[in-house]
Amino acid sequence: MEIVNIEAKTFDMMLSKFESFAKRMEDLCRRHGDKNMSEWLDNQDVCLLLKISPRTLQTLRDNGTLAYAQISHKTYYKPEDVKKILPVVEDKRKQAAYKGKKI
């Protein structure tokens, strides 16, 4: 174990900055605390809702069609964003069917 000595003035300044940071985090949590992660959808939910493959979902993310958030290598989607792209997916499905393909 390594021991580091710092001046009391430096320690007080660090403590003050940390307390300021903690207060800002508490404010953010309080302000956005009504947002519930259980409302968000994961990859499987979106694939089932839109009737698309995981690869098609990846393409929708990659080309910016579908907004998403990533937390610890897990991807989440807001239900309202998924509803917005439903017409886009239906159009692509019609185009693919016209060409004899399936998405």
C-alpha cells in the first residue's frame, strides 16, 4: 500500500470539489428521477415488436434511423423512438417484398 501526504489546504479544496460534484449528481437524479428504465426496450423486445432480425436492428442503429442508449454493452431503446420508425420499417419491408426478399 502506498501512502500519499497532501496539504490540508489541498485536501479541503478536493473535498469541496467532490461535494460540489455530489450535489450536482443529486440534482440530476432528482430532476430526472421520474424516468424509469423499465420503460425502455432491449434488442429482443424491439426485434419482436418490429418483426425484424437482430442484423436489421443493427443496421437501423448504424445508419442513425433508430436512437439508442448503451449501458455496459447492453443496448436500450425508448418506446417512442421505436414507434417513430415503424413506418420506415414497413416501407423497407414492402420494398424487400417487391424484390422478392424478406427483412
